Amino acid sequence: MKKGIYLLLLTGSTLTASATQPDTLSFLRLGLTNELRQAEWQNPALYGEAYMQSFTELKAQMTYQKMNRAFLQQQGNGIFHPQVEVTTFVNTGKAWSTWGGASYLNGLNRNILWNSISDYQRLRPYVLADTLGGDTRTERYSFYGGYAQRAGRWKLGAGIHYRASQEYRDIDPRMRSIVSDLNAKLGASYRIGNYQLGAATLLNIYKQSCSVDFYKEAGVVPEYLMTGLASCYQRFSGDNRNLNYKGHAHQILLNLIPISETGWFTNLDLKREKYRQTIVSLNHLPLTTQTIESGKLEAGWRQTSAQFTAFRMVFNGYRRIGKEHVAGGAENAGYPVIHTLAMYKEHYANIFLQALYGKKGLSYWQMSGQGGMECLKMNYAYPGRNLRTRHAYGKLSGILGTRVGKRWSLTTRMDVLYKKGITSSIDLPYANMPEEFREMARENYAFLKADQTHLQLTARADYLIDKALRSLFIQAGGGKLFTSADRHQTLLDLTLGTTF
């Protein structure tokens, strides 16, 4: 749920192809132009020419979030995530380029309830859950790399990304999850006149094992196998606390972008994911299977010369269908699956218009305005449960950058977003639900239907060390999110790094 709610708060954080001066790196890292290139850069063949110069960046980052009350109880009410990351890009100026990077994160997630697995947004609603919860530690390793080659009118590229993580709690209930997530991409593009026609495919293999233990017999509580909208798989909930998730995904990307600084562009992204949940202690009994089909289509026009102008329309959405497997009686230490029922459905749709304008130079600025609407629908078949929300929203962004002396550059960015609830409804069989289930459903629904105001300010300073383009930088950001449901969030972010 939160994935859809915060989709519009996400912004790009990479350099762009026009990075030809070292003191423009801060501007381009925060720049609004990045938002127009994120879709095409998913194609490794096009990403191979994203940067005009080679660079390596090493940085240490700290992210802190604190809420007075959890927005969604399954994701807690705060995080503290320190991490280090190194990124490199080599552009030979000839016919090929290569890139790679690695990162390590070791942090804390605070006060998570009704969720004893990792990657909640990916695997929901089929999670292992209890009413005690608590803080969890998280550790993540990530590696990626890619290569692109130009051959006449053709560009070919390939990329790979691997993430390994664990999340755990060292007090009862002692949850532990281990995740392996592998992505591989192949892409190509072909020049037709002033445009490049691109296509790419992505394959994903996903695994997660999770378990919950209790060391104190007096403190044991049931572990529920949740199935959506505050329902659970009653038959096997309780003592089955060891689960596996296995999944795979296939993604197709199509691009049509201008080669010059001016022209129309369009990007299409289609993805299909499938995940199966099994109970290890019951001879890997398949409990649920869900399929997620998502898509994104954007089209617009841009001029990225000294005077920057662009506009675009974007539509994105997904459909999530969850099926529960009905098990028969125990046979030979196992349970045969005798039937499968499609019980959970979720639909999300979002459409917005965006316009951007700005100028480059020794001092540079950009402005962006966008407005749109999003809809969320959830349905559980029996006993019938429904949830619906609809919001209209608007967002304003601005960025200002300037040189300070010969070696310093300073860039600031501000974002303001307001989201207004239009309609909302929920229909649950409250009379037949335990009190803790009713309370969890009310708390989450209160946030999902609420009006929201988001304010964020980011500033970055770069210091040029020498003519070899080596530099140091510091970036700091802060934000506040207010809701009509009497909940608010504070966000702080600090990054120190060097580019060479």
C-alpha cells in the first residue's frame, strides 16, 4: 500500500549526460531533469551514454525517519539507516562504456507490528505476523555492474544487480529473514533519424526464508498467516513459524527518445511478478501464490539546451491477484493441495501531468509543477472485505544553484506536495474480527484515506580540489510530512563523499 502512496515523493538521484563541469555535479544530482531520464536509463544500452565523463564517487550516508504514530503498522514508525556506497562509471569516448558499484547498509527499523518478514511491500498481503513486534536490525549488501557497446546505428548493453540482506530481532519474538534478489538486464537501441528506438528485458529471481522463535515459553504468541484486509489463514496460523518465498519476474521496456537536445519522447514499462509462499515445517506446503502485473507509460516533449523546457503525461498502475491453496488431510507427512481459490485482488492507478522550465549557466534554476489523481482498490472475496481510496494531488519543486568563488558550488532544492482525499470507504466484518485485528485495520485505513502535506528541503555543497576534477561534497536534507489523521513524520538525511 505504501508503495503507491509514496510513488510521487520519489525523485532521481543520479548525474545526467550534460555533466561536463565538476561544479555542476551537485546541480545535476538534485536536478529535476533526472526525473525525465529515469525510464530510459533502465535500458542498459541507453544508460551506457548517460555520462559524458568518467567518474568514481565514494560516499557515506545516514537516513533517519521518525513518526509520532506508524503510517502502516507493518512498516513501523521510524528508521535509522547508515550506509556506505561506491559508484564508478567509465566512458572511453570511443565505442564502449562500463559501470559498477557496491553498497553496504547496517541499520535499525523501529516498532514494526503485524509483520515478521522482509520486503513487506513486495510480498504483502501474504506475510507472517504477530501482535508483539518490535525493533528489527537490518543488514544489506548490494552489487551491480553493466557494459554498453556502440556499433554503427546500434547500441547494445547488459547489466546485473544482486542484493543480499538479512533482518532480525534479538528479543522475543525473534524474527529472522534472509533475502537473495538477482536482476539481469539485456538492452538494445537503434538510431532512426533524430531518434533512438530502444528495447530491453529484465529477469528477476527472488528468494526469502523467514522464521520466528521464542526463547521464553511464557511469552509465546500466535503467528498469523495474513491473507489481506486483516484476514488470516486460520487453519495453519499459530505454530507454523517457518516460511519460504520464491518468486520470479519478467520486465519489458520500450523507448523512443531524441538524440538531439530537442524532441518528443515516450517510454513503456511492463512487468509481471509471481511469488509463492510455502510452510517449511509442513513439507513445504504451498500456501499462497500471487501475481503482480504493473505498467507505466509516459510521453512528452523536452528541450535540454541552456533554456530547459519540458512537459510530460505519465500513467502507471498495477494489479495484484492473490490465490490461496486449499489443503486436504495429512498424507505421508504432507498435505495435498486439492483446490485453489482467487481470494485477494488489488488495483492501483495513478495519472499526472508535469511541466518543467529552467535555465543553465554559472547560476542555474529549474521549476516543476505537476498535478494528478490516484486510486486504490482492495477486495477480499469471502467473507467480503473492501477498501477504496481516491486522492487528487499537486506538487511544486524548485532548484537553485550557483558558484561561490572558484572552488565552491552550492545547490538547493525544495519540494512541496499536497494530497487531498476525494472519496474513501471500507467494509470489513468487524463483528467477527478479534479486537487487535479491528484496531490494526482502523489504524492503516486512517492513514490511507488521509490528506497529506509533504515539505522537503535539500542542500548540497561541492568543493573542487584540483584541476583533475577531484572534489569533496556534503549534502543535507530534511522534511516533514503532515496528515489529517493526526500523524506526522520527520525525515533527516546527511551524506558526505568525494568524487574523482
